Amino acid sequence: MRLRCLIVDDHPPFSEAAGELLTDQGVAVVGTATSADEAIQRVQELRPDVALVDIDLGEDNGFDLARRLAGDGSAVRVILISTHDEREFTKLIESS
């Protein structure tokens, strides 16, 4: 059975590139979302095994989304990603 993945990023070109890369590696990309609210909805609809979540989602925050997903009883695992230098998120990373 293939791993089912939801990509959550507010930058469509990144989502497309990540989706192609993951698909090439045998991962089933079941959908995408561009905001935390949309991601919550997609997780409920699609039941992915994992969500690849950008830390910076414009007005939303990937850390907050990860907490919401953990608290809603879904079994989705979250992988937080960012193209920003990790030093920009040191406090958020430490508190998570």
C-alpha cells in the first residue's frame, strides 16, 4: 500500500514540484491545500497518512496547524517544511 500524502503550502509552484517529486518516489499525493482551514477540511475528506506542511502559510502557521491536527483526533502525521533559514523559526521550533 502506498503512503498517502497531503501537501499544504501557499505557493502553488512548490506544491506542484513537491507533488511530482513525491509521486516519482512512489508516494500517492491525494491533494493539496493552501491554508490551515483548507488543510483541516482536506484531512477530514481525504484521510492522508501524512501531511507535508509549510511552516509559513501566509496568515497561517504550520506549527499551529500541526497542533490543530493533533488535537482533532485524525491519525495524520505531520512533516513541517520551510525554505526559510531555521534560525528564523528557532523559538517556534523549540516550543513545539
